[in-house]
Amino acid sequence: MRAAPSTLDFLLVPLHRWVWADTQRRARKLLRFAETEADGGRDLSRAAELTRDPSLRRLYLRHAEDEMRHAELFRRRGRELLASRARVFEANWLAPGERGLDDLDVGSQSDESLLAFLHLSEKAAAGRFAVYRDVLGGDPQTRAMFARILEDEEFHMSYTRKQLARLAPRRQGLRLWTARAARLWKAYLRVATAVAGVFGTLMLALQYFLVLPLFAVLAKRAARREPEGFSRARADPPLESQY
Amino acid sequence: MRILGISAHYHDSAAALLVDGVPVCAVQEERLSRRKNDAAFPLAAIEWCLDAARLEPEQLDAVVFYEKPMLKFERILTMALRSFPRSWRSFPRAMKNTLGAKLWVKGIISSQLGVRASRILFTEHHQSHAATAFLTAPTERAAILTADGVGEWATLSLGRGSVDEAGNVSLELLRELHFPHSLGMLYSTFTAYLGFPVNEGEYKVMGLASYGPPSFEASIRKMVRRTSDGALALDLSYFEFHEGARRSFSDKLVAELGPPRDPLDPIDLDTPEGARYAAIAASVQRVLEDILVDLARSLQRETGLDDLCLGGGVALNGCANARILCESGFRNVYVPSAPGDAGCALGAALAADRLHFRQPHRAVPDHPYWGPEVDAQELARIAVEDGLELAQLPREDELIDRVARELAQGRIVGWMQGRTELGPRALGNRSILAAPHGAEMREKLNRSIKYREDFRPFAPAVPAEHAERFFELPPGGVRLGRFMSGVFRVRPEWRERLAAVTHVDGTARVQTVEREMAPRFHALLEAYGAAAGIPVLLNTSFNLAGEPIVNRAVEGYSTFRRCGIDLLVAGNTVVGKQRAARTAPEEAVA
């Protein structure tokens, strides 16, 4: 199974090229990737612990080991590149890399739905890594590293698809579409939560400036009167009270 | 009485169950959820405790939460008001964070467990720490010192506890220090400054401290001043944690000490920057130790007692604990296996039993093994399915001999026995064990198993009766080493032969193993001594970086498969990495 960039990634190639052009930015992105890969590896080892299917357990463990190895490759290369302390705009949201399985609750998934999710996730990651490999012409070492990792990602795409076909020969298409829908739903939830967060922050900030100033004056005055050092502890605070 | 204790929502949530005054089980949520330092409401831990005791929630006499949420909210709101308008960024976040779930603990417990609200009780945070420290210690009269980042308002408390002949318990907190003045926050601020995660990386600061001279001590003493009553006051112009801003230290601190370490930058101790980080770690460690020793010394003079019970996250600092034992005048220092927030679940339940319900004191079994039992059959089944070499050794001596021989040959062993420990340290039931003799073993463990920084030391375990032969233990040192709570010097003549567990400054965080507490682990240490000449093993927690300590056999197995552990032992089942005759058909299905 070959990795192919999504249409969006294909259209964003110039942007990816710009993001990866700077050495410092590249180093920091690789170090972030290392963390994401390590997180993904932990989720896969959890999947291996939870499945009742011995074949899947072995494959998940191999997959987890791959992710750990990738994390180490990213970390090593990132550190090699991190030569100076100069700060750069990292642009993580522009090129998020492999999202990993960080928002997946492995324990709540059946083997079939997990395989479908993994397949789509690996496919997306492999497509993006293919783009990164292609835009890294100026850095042959990093490019070679992505090429090596890409081979593993293609294996991951392949085994998850084959195992899904083994476990759900008649429902594999449905499982994949359900997983796609779940990914979309999660993306929507992320956006909705972020929007709600911004709205909540604005409302609370408004209250902060409108309601709190008077109380703040009183609190500051009270703080000035507080003696420094030890205070007497309350004797036998009642356990029924939350105060 | 049946009392459930709960700690949750900040870090290391846990549940503990007390039946008729004695703990029957306790476990951290992270061991079950497999999320390191899981702070979520510990539903899995509660369910496991109730299942283990065969109880339904309605059979509980009380559920005790380890702190008072409204009092904590008062502190958060007050601090936002005091730092107005600088707190404008952090205020919305703090409110969303608190109003989301943390404030409604009573409702959450009531709805999750179906327990009547009148049965839900709340101890104070430091009262829980004090109860964990005093009521689990084998003493009837002791001074109590608790210190952590912050509870409700208190960050440090001093007190004393006693049990009379009738079993009536008195636990009196005499005085406390209030937020933002906090030894725990001081140390955490430097943990963040040095680029380590707060509430997790404090061990790293302690490990790093041994590599540098405390040359920034004067600078740090400017940031923390002793008050006339013996307490301390932070100079808040060096800190921002009390304003909840983007970071916990201010530009003034950066101007004083230099730029903070970026978490992504590796620490290279051969560079000037690496040496500076080590010197800063050494300096903050020195200041923390000096203050704690001084506080403990005053408390000893004031109470005239021989025993001190230490609680709170700061009590995980083994170097400070050892100095307190040596210099404060106390003969014994007791630190529970879980002095941090996880242990508060147990402390809250004990406090409710002894202080609220006035039940007579019953001695708490003096061990840390309160969690789920390992299932050796589960490991055997998986090993057979995966075609790995398997041996089941029902005779204890056969098992011990085999493992001791493997360890003596330089193999690394994943060792799972009995019930999992409560607290952050593996104390012989969920441990990775190895020969402690060569520095190359430390490098191998760091490189192929723990995947962690080279400057972090590994701990030795030794039978209590042999401990003084290898380590310079002061009177009371064996006791402090019971739960690996003290850092002591390795005797110079043994340092070379204990190179893998001897830190750069010649010290080790030794675990002294009593036969009665862990008979099988003790027997293994003795057998290893017979095979290798020294009854000391390297003992590190059975987990990989970023993962909680393993709990079930299958989790031990998955860890074993993903790293350089050579042999996995669960109960009487031994699994090696070599394939059995039948090979696994994984390639065919991939």
C-alpha cells in the first residue's frame, strides 16, 4: 500500500516547503513529532494490552515499537539541528504533522473500530510524511529519515487494512466510513470547544473588568493587613463542611 | 465502619477503602487508566476498591474527599483579586477550570456513586497529609510536618499527633503557612525554570543537583526570606505562579539567574549552560534542605518528641529527609509510601474514622502493597499465545534461584509480585531489577529501557540487616529507607562495586527490605547475594518513560516486549524473550 498526499496537502506544498525551510523551525517540529510519536506508541501498547486477539496484540506491539523508534529518530535529528537558541515562529497549526492517536480513548474502542481509525490515521500521516520528504530536498538527512519512517507507515496502513478485512470482512467499508465520520466529529468538537472557550474567556474577562475592581481593592487592602509568617491552623475543622 | 477516601482533580488521583479502621485496598487511578499522573475523578480506582472488598456504594458509611473545594475556590478567587489587573489572563482560565468540575465534588460523588450527600465528608488538604503520615506510622506520639505546593490555603503545616491507651487519636495542627509562601511552589518553580514538567520533574531537579556546586545559593536566598517566627516568605517579585500567568517565574528571576532552559534542549553537563542548570538545581536543593531542617529542629525543640512524621509532596525529597533525620534531633523520621496527594485518599479516610467518627485507633499494616494483585496465569496465557519461552516454577526456592542466577549473569528482570504499591516508587512488587555493579548497567537501563536522562540515578535495594555494611546509615536510617525515602552515602569501599546505583556524589536512595514486609523480594536479594557476593540489587520502577508503573501482568508483558528487559516474572511464571519451538504467524496476517 503506497502513501499518497491528500488533495489539501498537495495544494499546501508551497506552504509546507516554507515551514520546513528554516533549520530551527525544522528542529523544533521534529522534536514535537517525537513527542507525538511517543504518545501514539503508548496508545498502541495500550491497545495491545486490551485486545483479546493474539495476532493483533503482536502487531500492535510491533507498531508501538515502530512509533518509539520513530520518536527516537525524530528526537535525535531534531537535536542535531537545534544548533542555536534562536526563536522562530513554529507554525505548528499550519503543518500539524502526524496528529498521532492523542485524542483516542483506546479502552472504549472495539478491535474493528480501532483498526479502522488506525488505518485512516496512518494513511493521513503517511500522506503528509510523503509531502515532507518531498519538500526536504535541501536536507538529505532529514529527507532520508522521513523516507525510512514512511516505509513503516505504509506497513502500518497495510496491516491495519488487512486486519480489518480479517475481522470484519463484510463490514469493513462501514467501519471505515464510521471512522471517517468519527474523525470529522472529533474535528468539529475540537473547533466547537475552541470557539466556546474563546466565548467563555471573553465573557469572564468582561466580568473581570466590570465586577471585580471593587472587590480587588478590598482584597488588596486585606492582604496588606495580613501578618507574615505562620497562621494558626483551624482546630478540628468540621468534616461535613466544604469550607 | 466502611469509609472510602478519595483524592482527585489536581494530580495523582486515588481511592482507598477502610474497613473497621484498617485499610483493605488503595490504588492510584493512573495504574488502572494507564494515564500517568491521572488527575481525573478516580472512578476506576473506586470501582476496583469496592469490587475487591465486595461492597456496594450504598454499604459505605462515609465517602471522604481529601480537601475542601470551596475553601480552595476562595483561595483561587482571592489570589485573582489580589493580583488585579495582572491576573486578567489567568482569571478566565482559572474560573473555567474550577467551575467546570472541581467545585462540585459533592454532586459528582453523589451522582457517580449513588451515595447520599449527607454521607460525603471533606477533610482539609494538609489534615489529610498529616493523617497519612501519622496514622500509618508505627508510633503513638509524633511531631508532624507537612509541606507541598498548596492545598486550600496551607502550603506547610506543623503539628503533633498522639494515640492514648484507649486508642483515642489526637491530631493537632499547631500552625500553618499560607499561599503564596510555599516551599513546594519554590521547588516547582525551579522545576519549571529548569525545563522539567511540574509535579513530575522534581526528581530530576534533585538528581541534577548532585552535579553542581550550590553557587547560586545567595541568589535563591534573596527570593525566600525567613520570618521572625521561623516561617518563610517568598519575595513575590521573583515569581508569577500566584498570578497564574503564563509561567511561574518572573523576568526578575531570569535577570538574576539567566535564561531558563527550554524543555526541548538536552542537558549537557559538559557545557557552561549545563553546568549552570546543575548549579541552580544544587542551590535550590540546598535552600530547601536548610529550611526544612531548621523547621524540623524547631519542632523537635518545641514538642520534645522523638518521632517525626513527614507528609506532602516535599516529603518525596530523599536528600532533605536524610538531612532532617541526621540534623533535626528526631530519632525516627516516618515517611509514608505515598506522601503526596495519592496518599491523601488513605489519609482522608483515616482522619474521618479516627477524628470524626471517633473510632479507636488500630495499627495500620506497615507496608505499601494496597493495590491489585498480579495474575500469573494471565502472563502464562499470553506467553503461550505468543510462542515465548515459558517456565512455571511453583516451588519458591526454585523460582528465587533461577531469577537470582539470571540477575547474576547480567540479565535485566521485570519483577511482578503480589499487590501493587501505593505511591510513586516501586518497592519490590512492580520493579525492574538488575545487577548494581557496573556503570554500564546504568547506561544500558537508561538507553534501552527507561529512555531517560543520564544524570538521573538508580536506586539500590538491600536486605535491612545488611544495609549498614554497604551504606552509611544514621540511626533511624533503616526505617527511612523502608519506602525508599532517604538518600544516604554509599560506603566508599563499595562504590566501585555498586557503580550502577551510586550517584555522582557518592549517595544512593536506598530501599531497606525487611523480610516481614516483602518475604519473596527479601529472599531474592539474599539469593542474589549468595550468587554474586553482594545482596544488593538495582531496583527501578517497572515502566517506560511517560507511562505509569505497570499494574496487570499484561501491562508488564507489553513493557517487556517493547524494551530491553530480558526476563519477565509474574508470581511463579517466568517468561524469556526467546521463542519457543512454535513461531508466531504474525507476518502471515500482516
